Amino acid sequence: MTRRATKIVATLGPASSDPVLLEKMIRAGVNVVRLNFSHGSAQDHVDRALLVREVAQRAGREVAIMADLQGPKIRVGKFAEGKVMLVPGEKFILDASRTEPGDIKGVGLDYKELPRDVKAGDLLLLNDGLIVLTVDAVRGEEVLTTVKLGGELSNNKGINKQGGGLTAPALTAKDMEDIKTAMSFQADYVAVSFPKNATDMEMARQLCNVAAAPYKHKPGLIAKIERAEAIPKLEEILKVSDGIMVARGDLAVEVGNAAVPALQKRMIKLARAADKLVITATQMMESMILNPVPTRAEVSDVANAVLDGTDAVMLSAETAAGRYPLETVEEMAKICEEAEKAEYRELEGDFSGTMFARIDQSIAMGALFTAHHLGAKAIVALTDSGSTPLWMSRHDIRVPIYALTPRLATQRKMALYRNVRPLLMDSSADRDTALEQAESHLLRLDIVQSGDVYAITCGEPMGAPGGTNMLKICRVA
């Protein structure tokens, strides 16, 4: 069993949907599989989710499934020739009322609100910022622009406004249908695209809870931070989400590439301080779409996210459509493990001046502190909801956390938590039996041997949510 703390999220796509290859990827280190709802039909996603569950079972690993919603389509329409070449200094019209295919003079819009969202002087960035248009004027449904940075513009490329300010709602009618699909196979996490504030996330939560109610399921919600407007609202978004994704692609287009590394560090720090999860995403191993080895810069990028304390690093096109999906996962796992060897912070610093109002939270912190000072081989958390392991995982400690739960949904959700290895245990166990089971789990997995010390947390009576009230230090006979 891997001792890697940082988790790997891999996007499933045409390049990785073969069951044999997917099993190899899961064995190589994939902890969470992302289904990108921007592509494919509802049935495709249902089939892929089923595939993931079957393959994970065969591999003897439990992986989480994350349904990533498409969000608003802020895109240009289609061109008669499929693409045009824009030349700097030329005029180009974005026309919300245009129905015929585009040409060198202009193109229609999927996003009909654009004329209301822009004014003269605004900069529009198309195709991830590779093309820049300056808005000259707005005339009815037409946005008149001059090409500032030219290049090839093809069908349905995305539009961003520098500095943000597009009013598109975070949840579209398609997203609402996709939430129902995702809940039909009990996706463990739902990633919400382009939220601007806490209200967007609260709405997504309500829709998920209603769609999941027949299955007695509650997914975790991940807010993808990719709009300039979301940055000042980060703390309120974190409060109502289970975690955030540092979605560096769209975010970089809106706030500028240079601002993103510092923002990434700030977001990871904020999420951890708020006891929330954080995924770092976009172009982490981009060159491996075509090449069997990453660039040195990509290795540094992944390692830096690990050193910052991210829960997970994410692969998008690298595993969905790339030539080397398995090799990419193997390389990423290696980088994470090496970076984790280097990281070390004094644990005491995390506790100075911290007050805990809750007993279960105090027990979690006590377990970390004691395990650290005793040189324990493992911390075992018997958990129903996963809260105690989550709190423990917000602090840097070399001691691995094994979370034993009777609930399959909790086990899957914990697959995303940094430094937590989720295991399923017998739900009928009383406390003493559960403690015995926990030790036999550790022995079977070769985590502890005779004479080793480990810490264990649980609640009395067993099974009461939020009931962790006991810390026990054990030595293996």
C-alpha cells in the first residue's frame, strides 16, 4: 500500500476508458476519477461511473468519483470554414443575433449576454488568452472589436473578460440535469464551474441534496475558483463548500498568468485553515499529452503544490486524451512522493494559540500531537462521517492516518483527503471488537509490527456521528 500522502485526480476520457488500462492507472496511484460533463452524453457518464466502480473493486482500491459540471458556455459560435485567421489591427464583430456561420469579419455567440456585459475599452481574451480583442463599441447585439493579439480562432472557443465581470450564472439548465445524472450513480464529489459567490454554491448544494435524496446520499461540493470575482469572496465560498479547486486555466486568463502562483499558495493556505479540501489543477503535466516524460518545469510545479499542502493534484487532458495516461500517473506519483520526503514543518506551530470548542476536534489534535512525539507508526481513526480524519489531515505530520469506517460513502469521500488511507470495517462491531479489527488491519497491511506504537481515536458509544471522544495509545504485542 502506497505511503504517498498527496492524492491524484485523473480525468477519464477516450484515452483512459479501457478497463485494463484504467485498472493499471488505479494501481499506479489514481485516488479520484474525474468525469468531465463538458463532453459526452448522460449515458456515457453513467457507463463510465459503473466502469470505475467495477475496476476499482477489481484492483482492491476504493476511488472517489468527481462529477465536474460544465458551467456556462461563454463561447463564440461556429465558422463556415471551421476557423479563421485573425490579423492584429483588423476589425472583428462578435454578434449575439447572428445565426449563420462566422467568417473573417465576425462570428455569432453561444453567450447571448455578452453585449450587455462589456463596454468600449474592455479586453476580451479568446481561446485561453491566445487571442486578444479590444472592444471599440457595443451596437445593439453586436460587439465591435479590434484584434490586438491575432491568431487562429476556431469553432466554439471560450471567451473571458480581463478582470472578470461576465454575468453568466454558475449553474445552467444543462448543469441541473447533469447533477441528476451524477446523483443517479452517487458521485462522491460535484465540482461547480465558475461560482462567483457563496450563493452559487448554496444553490448547487440544494440541487445536489434534492437529486441525491432518493439514494440517501450527500456528495461533497468543490468550488472551482476560475473567476476574478471569486477571489475577494474566497472565504465565504469556502464556508459553504467542502473544498475548492485552484482552476488555473480560466483564472489565469482573467487575472493574468503572473498572479496565479501566489494566488494558488494563498488558496491552499486558506482552505487548510478552514478545514476544507483543495485540489490544484490545469496543465500540471501538459507536455505528457504528447511526450512520455514531463518537463523539469512541470515536475517543479507539481512538487510545489505538494509542498504548499494541496490535498490533490489533478490531470485533465493528460489522462483523458493524451498518449501516455498510465505513464503520466506514474510520474506524478513519483514526484509527489519525492516532494513529501523533503517537506517538514514543526507540528507545535500548528497548535500554539489554537482553541478547540469541540471534544472531537480536540481528540483529533491530541492524536496528532501524541503520535508525533511518540514516533507512532500510524494514527487510526474510527469514523462514521470522516470529520476526525479530515481535521487531522489539515496538519503536516509524517505519521500516516488510517481511517476505518463502516460507511462506503465515507470511505470513498476520504479518498481525496491528504495523508488519509480510508479502509472499510465491519459495521456491527462493538468498541473492543473494532479496536481489535483496527490492529489486525494494520498488521495485515504491514504498517505495524511487534513493539510498534500507534494511536487510535474513536467514540463511545460507537457509531454516533460527531462522537469521537477517546484517544488510546497502543503498543503491538
